[in-house]
Amino acid sequence: MDWNRSQIKQRLAVVCGGVAFFCALQNLPALAGALRWVLGVLGPFLVGGAIAFILNVPMRAIEARLPRGKRWKPLRRPLALMLTLAAMTGVVTLAACVISPGIGDAVRSITSQLPAAIRRMEEQLAELEAWLPQLETFAAGLEFDWKNLTEKAVTLVRDWGGGLVSSGGVLMAGVVSGVSTFVIGLIFSFYILLQKERLARQGRQVLYALLPETWADKTLEVLRLSGRTFSSFLSGQCVEAVILGALFVAAMTVFRMPYALLVGVLIALTALIPVVGAFIGCVVGALLIAVTNPWQAVGFVVLFLVIQQIEGNLIYPHVVGSSVGLPSIWVLAAVTLGGKLMGIAGMLFFIPLCSVLYALFRGFVKARLSARKVPPRKWRDP
């Protein structure tokens, strides 16, 4: 059997790929360590790319509304970036201005109720005095090796103290590393946003230089689809969070529950985490309301469950699903699968990822049906 040069290259590539895969399986710990090292080195740049992608969504909309012309051309991009940063800072500041007074009121309420709580505790302790003789008799019948217990307690405290000091050092090092990574990533994101057209052009040049033209075309098509999908997902997630927060503010105002605006803002912020984020806001809101009126806290939990059912089954799949082009049933499936595999990050990542895969597979199926000349009457609804 005669093989041409192309076939020989293909078979050599398959053999080399198999050998590399076998070697990777035999050295998984070393491979995982190398991967962690690479991610640690590239961490600031990956964070910067993620920040640039997020900021690019509002920045693109702001830049499209700025004046055009030769005089404005060199200023449009920096001005759009500055306005985007100002808008993001304004949103965070407004949320802090709403949340901080509410938390301060809750702390003052707890402080004012402490004397009454202490009096109730004293009354309960006084009621226990009738049981003290029985307790003393019971304690007298018990024998303890107090010396041994003391030594064990001292050893336990010493071990905990050493572990606490070492973990505190690790925690401080992690905080410093995280802050430095974020700062470097933020600065790197500014460079990306200010020169995104040039970087995109250079990336296309690299693709066409290294890959066959058809592969490069397909790669760019997938990247463009992924960019549109992830941008639409971010927009849809923000819209859904605003809708949910407004629903809670309106409902709590109607039922005369305290901290309506504070709880609404908290739930809107935590709802940026798909599906489960609002439950975090529910717990915080219920605790704040319970300080003022425990029965209203129970009513708030019931109200939350009702609104959450409406939001989870009607609003979220349609708002977010329509923004990414993914049917509602697959949105719920993507959230469930992402949460099982990667936790909260998986919930945020799997919806647009599944939307991209859904669009690619849908195009593949339509192309195969057209290539095989299957008539539409065979697969359409009867």
C-alpha cells in the first residue's frame, strides 16, 4: 500500500499525540503542578483579560454614543473608558450608600435590644436555681481526672495557636498576592481596552500565519460567536438582577416590611450569581428583618420563595436564555451542571458556554441535513 506524504504526516501526528497523551496520564501530578505554575504566572494577565471583557460591554455602548469626527477620534476611546469606570464606581458607591445605613440601623437595633435580652437570660437562670441541688448531686457522682483534662486542653490550645499563626501568615500572603494580581490585571485590562482593535488584528495575523485558512476562518467564527454570547449573557444577567431587586422592593413596600430598599439592593447584587445568588441575599435580609420583627422575617422568607419561583421558572430562563440564544430548559440544565462541576464559577461560565456549543451543534446538524438532502417534512412537526 502506497502512502503519500500527507498521509504519513497524519499518521505520525496520531502516533505522537497518543504517546503524549499516555505520558500525560502517567505523570498527572507533575502535569497538574506545571499547570498550576503556568496559571500562577499568567494569573494577572488572565484576570486582566476577564476584567477587560466585562468592562468592554458597557464601554462599547458608551463609545457608540459619543460624538464622532476628526477632533473627537483620539479622545473617544479614553473618554469612553473613563466614563465606564466612573459608571461602575458610581454603581458600587450607590450600593454602598444604600447598604451601609441599613446595616448601621440593624447594629443599633441589636445594641438597643441587648439589655432586654440579658434580662430575659437572667430570668431563665433564676428559674434554674430550683434545679441546682439536683445538679450538684449529679456532679458529685462524677469523677474526673482534672490533671489529665488540663494537660489535654493545654496541648489542644497550643496546637490550635500554632496552626492559627501559620494559617494567618498564609492568609496574609494570599491577600497580598490576590490584591497585587488584581491591580496588575486591572492595569493590563486598560491597555487591552485602549488597543483592542490592534490586538485583535495581530491575533488574526497569528491565526492565519499558523493555521490553514479554513481552520483560521472557523476559529475566528467560533471566537466571534463566543464573544457575542458571553457579552449578551453579562447584559442579560444584569437585567435579571435589576428586575429581581425591583420585585423585592415593590413587594416588601406593599407588605410594609422594613429595610425594603436595602434588601432589594442586596438581592440584586447577589443575584448576579445565577440561581443560588439570591438565596444569599435572602439569608441576610431575613436576619436584618428578624432583628426588628421575627414574624415579619418568616413572612419575608415566604415572600422570597414565591418570588424566587416566579423568577427562576419564568423571568430568568427567558431573560438570560433569550439573551444568549439558549432555550429555557437548557439554561436550567447548564446552571445545574456548572454548579455540580465548578460551583458558582461554573454557574456563571456554563450558560454562555452551553449556548456556544448549542449554536455550533445546531449549525452542524443543519449542514448535515442539507448535505444528506433530508427533506424538511421528515423532521418538522407534523
